[in-house]
Amino acid sequence: MPKTKTEKSVASASAAQQEQKNQTDLPLFAQVQQSLRQSILEKQLAPGQKLPSESKLQAQFGVSRITVRQALSALQAEGLVETFNGKGSFVTRPSNAPQLGMLTGFYEHMRSKGYHAQGKTLAVRTVKASTRVAHSLKLAVGAPLTCISHVRLVDGEAIVCGKLFAPPSIAEALLAHDLETADTMSVLEANLGYRLESTHIEASAVAAGVERGKILNVAPDTPLLYVSFVPHDIENQPLIYAQMYFRPDKFTYRAVIRR
């Protein structure tokens, strides 16, 4: 039996009360941290902007100086603010080169080695999320996504091709920038203001197939290095799902794992 309007209002009020209770259960410094954190993520406090002084934050939240300093230390540990002695605390700027793995900074990596790297967008279309992509992006299977097909060239030779799946709003914002010369991850952070926390990566070997073989100028049975990656923001929300196919004779992936 469907809920009445009154029942729905009561349910909403109950949920709001529970959320408020959960917040008040947090230590005071964590409550201050969360409030400032939300203001930063929602860009109410812009990158580079100076935070109010400790005394003003004390007055704003009705807490002690020690509590304010604990909150600022927690935000600094998250990489959201930086504090300078005698100057105060400032909102950090997203990095132009996120340290989330060389695979997410292909252009910059190749240029650092002296190569000329650029890309080309092959197609942009609307698709329905497959089970794998939907699961990775925390969406319903069949949800509408924008698919961007692309190829990346080094010194004029195609060595990577792939597809990027993203919710339409994110895809539209990405396409407004130059994805043919700028790495997607850098655009997400430096241009779109996302705070990236991690990238989930999977790799395997696959045959090129006819379509990818034509793009990369290799035989259909040529083995390619297949890599998928899903960047997550600081709220652990996945942003895009990318599939990349590398020519192994032109590209080598190395990593150092530290304990």
C-alpha cells in the first residue's frame, strides 16, 4: 500500500533527524572538519582561498582553539588545506599532474621522454551501461552514458586506442576541454575541480580484433595490453570508466610497489 503524503513527510523528517544525530555523535573536531570539507568540495571555499582565522572558526563553530587545530590538521592530512606559519590556512589547488599512476597521465609521460604525443576523438555517442561498467560506476544497468572513442598517437603513430564511459554531465564537461592534448585525469582535477583520491586499475592481455587492429595498424591476432581504470574522488565516488588498448611493442608499463 503506497505511503500517504503525511507518512512520507514523517519518514523524511525521521531520516533528517537520524542524519543530524549521526553528525552530533562525531567528535567536535570531526564536525568542524566535515563542515569545512563540504564547503571546499562544493567550492564555497575556492582553491587558493584563505580560510577564516582560528579565532573566527572558534566563534563560528563555538569550539576551542585545540578543536579548530585538530580539524585543520585532519583537512591537511586529506590534502584539502595547507597551513603556513604566520599566514594561516589555505584551500589547496588540485594538482595538474595527479599522482595516480602513469597510465592516467599518458601524454605527460610520453612528452617527458621527448616524444610528441597527441590524441584524436573518433566518435561520441550515447550508450546504455553494461553490467561491468554500471557496477564500476555504481549505476543501474542500462543507465545512459556517453561513450567517447579515441586513439592516442606518439610521433604520429597510433599506439593506444580505447573508450571512455561517463555520465553525460561529466562527459560534456570533459569534451568542452582539449582531450586531444590534455590527459583526462588532469582535466578532471585542474579544469573541472574534482579531488581525486584513487584509481582502480585492471590489466590483461587480449587479441586486437579487426576494429582495433585497423586503428592501431596491427593484425587482428596481435596481443594487446588491455587496461581499464576507474578514478574515484575524495568521496569515493567513481567518475569515469576508461578502457585502453596498448600496442605492447610500443608501450611498456612499469611499477614499483612499496610496503
